[in-house]
Amino acid sequence: MLFNSLLFLLFFLIVTIGYYLIPGKFRWVWLLLASCYFYMYFKPVYVLIIFFTIVVDYIAGILIENASGPKRRLFLIISIAANVGVLAFYKYFDFLAQNINVLSALVKGPQIPLIDIILPIGLSFHTFQAMSYTIEVYRGNQKAERHLGIYALYVMFYPQMVAGPIERPQHILPQLHRTYQFEKGTFITGIFLMLVGLFKKVVIADRLGLYVDPVFSDPHHHSALDLLFATYFFAIQIYCDFSGYSDMAIGAALTLGIQLMRNFNMPYLAKNISEFWARWHISLSTWFRDYVYIPLGGSRVSFTITCLNVLVVFMISGLWHGANWKYLVWGLIHGTLLIIYQLSKKLKIKLNGFVWLKWLITFNLVCLTWIFFRANSITDAAYILGKLFTGGSYTYTAGGIMQLREVFYCAFIILALIIGEWYLRNSVEFSNRKKIATALALGFACYFLGIFNEAQFIYFQF
């Protein structure tokens, strides 16, 4: 069920109204049933995978808390192995098999049959959220949850189960135990955020997708100018698509009185690559920081080992995004850029007084790396980069996809986004009246300017 569909609007109204009509002690049941229905709408049988990991991690959490010595670590390892095993099987089995088969074919060896299973939607997100629970119980930062239904709701809470934010148990579990009374200001803020997110998705992201998708699908038949537009448009598309989903998820949860963490903080205003990752997909960046980078030694070790840790984290991050070599390359490039930045700090190379230049360099580097993320293959990505930097034709030839005046319209709505987000971030007071007025304006804009082709959110595939 997509957030940008009429079916979700009906679902949201029924769930939210029912939530406040039902007595507080039964609300968790209502939300859990709604979350199950929401997930089963995509492919019903895959809910069994989530039930399996829920039961494993629920039992593991209690065993970890009650155990001592090596047994605690054993139970944690079993829990993580179960989660990673499910993720590896559904997401990476065919990828590994294909690469092994290529090597095997060189020596005329046997071939591994592919299973060709459709990836369960949002598997990477709720698997990481489940793992954070057992890790935090092991570290002593979270008491084991004894209420199986509440724990299941922690994993399956419908607003964020398929594309985050990836929450920590300390933040969400206490909220799921509370009983909320309807609070007008919080509810208005929630609706406002949902419309902000919907605007980003259907007015900006999906409209840019009308240009980006055909150009990246067939880059060899487009000029360098077409590819340049597509590169910058995709950078905005993926931001509006993913941050739009996050806004809608945070807003939907807020209408129920539940606060989710902020997942984006105007990342394209970052002045270096480190700052970009502190602003982009914050819940995933902090997950890798706390559960991979720091346990590896973080920056407490030698600079050489620190660089290696960075590369390992970004390699894993790249593969987390997809079972494809292009994502691994994308991750390695970002890891390398971060190492270069850290090296520049170590050598005390600064651009004092050139804040705009630092921003310009960072933004363009990020946009160029997105080419590997969006292109159909590494070969296509290399071709696009080559055409951009080796004097390809800078004439506009994509008129069959989007007329030049529509390109300028896209540039206008991107400018409107930048101004709007800057205003919201720097506004000292944004009253309920302003939120209602803005929400109404956004609603009309979505209705008249939106692309309602129910395009799937980009990060649903991960």
C-alpha cells in the first residue's frame, strides 16, 4: 500500500479514527492488526518472515537479559545470525550465485540454480530495527520487552516499517506502552508533515522521474546536456522521494501521538561529505556508526585502520542498498571521499572564507556519485560520466520526453522546495494557523500539480 494512493488515504482515516475511539489498553492490538494488513497488502505470505524474526528476537531479548557470561553473547549471535540469514537469503542469494556461476563457468564448473524470489518489501529496514533491539538489550541500554504484542508492534509499526526511519527501542517502546489523549496541535503538525511529504513525492519527485527514468534507461541516445539535467534532477528526485516518505511516516505516527526520529536535515546544504552523511538518512547513518563503525574501533585506532573501517562501513552500506556491484561502487566512492576529507583535516587544508565553494564542491560530488546509484549498470554509469566530461554534445535532445519549458518548470519547483525548507527550518514560530493554511495550499498543489501514477517510493526496493 503506497502512501501516495487513495487506498492509503482511506486506510489512514480508518486507522486514525479507530485509534482514538478504542480504549487505550486495546490500541496496540488495533495498530498491530492495521500494520499487518498494511504489510500484507503487498504480498501476504511475506508477513510470515516478519513473524519469524519477531519471535526469534523476542525470545533472544529475554534470554540475553537473563543470561550472564558467554551465554549472553551466544544468544545475541543467534539473534543476529537469524536476522542476517533471512536478509542474506532473500536479498543476496541470487547475487552471490550469479557471481559464483561466472567464476565457475571459467573453469567449466557446476552452476548454482537461481531462486528468483521477489524481495520482501522493506526487509532491510525492519531487519535492522529488529537487530538494534537485541544489541541494545545486550549492551544493557534497553530492558527486554515482555509484551510480545508491543514488541511485534515495535517491528511492524506501519508508518515506518517499510522505509524507516530505523528506530531504536529506547525511543519507541516506551511510547507504545503509553495511552495518548487527542492533542490538537500535535495532530495538526502530523497532518501538515504528511502533506509536505506528499508534495515532495507527487509534485516534485514523480514529475522529475518523468524525465530522469527515460534518460537513465537509455543514456546512449541522449546528449551530454540531457544527461547533466538527469543527473541533477535525480539528486533532487531521490531526496524528495525518500525525505517525502519520511515526512509522511513521521506525520502519520504523530497523528497517533508517537514521535519518530528526524531522518533528513537539508543534506544538500552540507559543506563537506562528512556533514552530508550527518544530514542524509540519519537513522541509517547512525545505525552503521553505532553498530559497525564504533565496534570496529571507529577513530580510536590508527589513521590507517580508521580509513579501513570507513571503507568497510560504506561497502556494507552500499550493499545494504542493493545486491548489485553498482551500489558497492557507490558506497566505496563515498567512503573514499570521506577519507579524503579526513585527510584534508589532518593536513589542515582549509578553505576559510569560501563556504559557498565548499558547498558547491560537496553538492556536485554527491550528484556525480548518484550516477552510480541510478544507472542501470556500472558500464552505463561510466558512459554517462565519460560523456559529461569528454566534450559530448551540450544540445537539448530530450524534447520527446520533456519540453524545455517543462524543464524550467521543474527548476522552479525545486527552487520553491529550497525556499520552503529554508523557511521552515529558520522560522522561529510556525503556528497552528500557519500549518493549516500551508497544509491546505499543499493539498491543492498536490491535487492540481501532482503526478498520481502511484509510483513506488524508491527506497521501498531496499
